Amino acid sequence: MQGETPFANGKRILLCVHQFFPQFSAGTEVLTLSTAQALRDKGYIVEIVTAQLQGEENLSLASYDHEGFRVHQLLVPYVAGKFSSTTLVDEYNNRAVYAPFKGLLDHLQPNLVHFFHFKNLTISALQACVDKNIPTVYTPTDYWINCRSCQLVKPWGQNECSGPSLLASNCLKHVAINNQKGTMRRLLAHTPQVLFSALMLAASAPINTRFKNIMLAMTDLRNREQTIAQAMLKIDKILPPTLFIEHLLINAGIPQHKIRRLKYGIQPPIIYPVDLDRIKVAGKTPTIGFIGTLTNHKGCHVLLQAIKQLPNMDADVVIYGDTQQNPDYVKNLDGIIQNDPRVRFMGTFPHERIGSVLHSLDVLVIPSTWRENAPLVLLNALACGTPIIASDVTGITEYLGEKDNVTVFEPGNAEELAQSLRSCLALNNEHAHNHGAGRIAGEPLHAYISVLSGVYADLMQIHEKLE
């Protein structure tokens, strides 16, 4: 540990992420910020690069400060709902990003670039690093490398997807469903995949020039996975947090020597005394909590459907998440709640208060409908000893231990979740927290940063020898 500080001093690290604070505050953003803070404490000079899709015609660059970090934001042209072959390619390989990102590299002169997400920045940003012989690291926080929607979730019934089919017609169906509403959306959702594929192939026949873009779109969707996999080969080190993502990388042809599984780093959550006093006063009525992005794959609707099946349950239900980010989804949640006085939307909170918020809950529900990928709220809840009811998905169960107070249920099954809630609250007439039972299921942040620092040092030395 003592030998790392002289190496770190003065070394410039660029952390790249698809979106960032203050507008976005989900798990990837929290991980990026906490990593930046810990690297800065180690002696590194850290700046952050992110991107935002916006309606302007030309790409531009803006910069701002957040918690002492300089954040450089690429404003990338994007028209919501516009669908074409070109836009599909731009989603993962936007060549318009290359020049301004390379300009940032020329200006900032980083010793290493660490990507936490490629969405919005795309693999063109990676290519700029490669062309300048700057070492690169990648921490995949979801399934972007395999899936356009990042979650490997089907929007028409089955929860999990195995990735693009041979012709990527399942991905095209996903795109088509997302671009339709009402009757057409329901019709597409219930169209068998084999029939949909046949219709798309017929529509894209050479004689049917009206639908020639369909074949182009299918080609680009089919090529997406291979193009990204080839780009991943250019990364010096990939640090998947789960065994499942490690297997995805290996199946994509990434050599084992480029991969090192590394669990996310977290700090033991702090519980502030003033919050603890408030919890003791308010602890008579059991409190059920949800903490996360209010979007379909995070499954808040499943929790609320379960609550409606328990009309006589005496409990407070608190929902922590940004209600402005996905207003249509929140409107659907309101329709489920139907003014149920037990349910309250609490908005967001600063991440440093995660310990106090978790300690105020009798049970945390993580009702995700996708595979997940070691969600930070899970790791923090385990560290706090907070009782948890969670979806039985690989990105959650891989991090669980035999002694953890966690109940799992079938993803999307509101009835089973309701039964679990009833059982959990029946067993916990008093406040259920056992902070002493908490454990760090990820890496302690200091250990995580120590590993990163070692990886950085090795890669910088290799690249210096190549110059």
C-alpha cells in the first residue's frame, strides 16, 4: 500500500461513463464517482468524461464541476424515436464522437482511460485511445456488449434473453416494439418470433425496395455483437464484477489473460446519529423500501402489484427514485397504487446517506426483472444487515452468502413477492435490523482501489515500453 502512492502521484486518469451526476445518479454513476474519489485520495489526478444525447444538429462539448471533479460532457445529436440503419450503428460506433474525444485526449494527456460504460460515447472513444497508445480498462456494469438495450430482457413476456439470434430478428422485434404503442405494440408482442422473422425476411426481399432498410437494420443488429467484440479485444484489461459477465466475455472471444474478475468496491455505509434517533421513534410501523431507477427492468411495479395483494397489511412503503426521469413509467405506478396511503414516493437522496436510509427499512425489496449485475444497493444493504427480498437472478444470487438475511422470489411474480413480504413482516414484529450481521459482499473500497492501482501501473509500464 505504501509503495503505491509515489506511483499514483501526478498520474492522470480519465474515467468515462455514459451518463453522470447531477442529472443521473444510478449505480454506474455512483460507482464511477466513488472510484474517482478514492483514486484522488490515492494521489491520482482524475477527470471524468461523459455524454448526453440531445436534440441539437451538431455535436458539441461542455464542461462543469461536480464534487471537485472536472466533468467533460459530449453533447451528442439524437432524435428520439427516429429509427434507421444509421442510428443503429451510431448507438455503438458513432464516428462523430472520435474527433472530439481524441481532442480531449490531446488536451488532458491522460496516462490511462478507464471506461465504466460505452453507451453514448461508443467504441469510437475506445478507438481514439488505441490510436494514441493510451492504456485502457473497462468495467462492464451491464450487458451492453451483447444487448442494444443493455439488459438482455425481452419486452414481450419472457424475462431473459440469450442475446441476438442468428439473423438478429429478435433484436429487430425488440426495436419495433419499443417504437410502437397501443394496439400495434401488443400485436407485435404476441407475434411468434418465427413468424416475425419470416415476415421481416419477406419484407426485405430485393424486389421490395420500400422495405430495404429492414435488411440493413437486421444486418447492423447482427453485426453489432461481432463489431463490439472485436473492439473489446483492443482493451488492455476488462474487470467484470460477476462470473456471468466473465463467461459472456469469454464466449465473445476475449482471451482469459485480458480478463480479471473484480467485485465492485464499496465503503461500509455510515448511519448518522440524528437519523438513528428518528428511526427509533418511527420504528413501530414496518417499513418496506425500494431504492433504484424507476424504470421497467428495475421492477418497482412488481413490488406495488404485490402490495395491492396485501390490502390489510399495516406497513409503510417508501419508494426512492427520480420520478421525473421516466414519467410514463411513474404514471403506470400511480395507476397501480390508486392513492394507496401506505405508499409514498420519496425522491432521491445523496449517496452518502445510503446507510441511514437502509437502516430505516424493515425490508428492502429488489424486484428486478433482468439478470442484474451486482447492484450497489444490494451490496450496501448486505453491509448494513438490512433484510432483503430480491429477484432470483444471477447478478444478485452470485453475491449472496448462506447467512445473509435474503429471501429470493421468481422475477416478475407479484404473488410470490406478496407471500414473501407477509412472511418477512410476520417474523419481524420489532425493527429487523442486525447491523452486526452486515458483511462486505463486494470488495472493500480500499482493496478495490489497490487492485485498480496495480492494474493501472502494470498497463502504464507496458505501454511506456512500447513507445
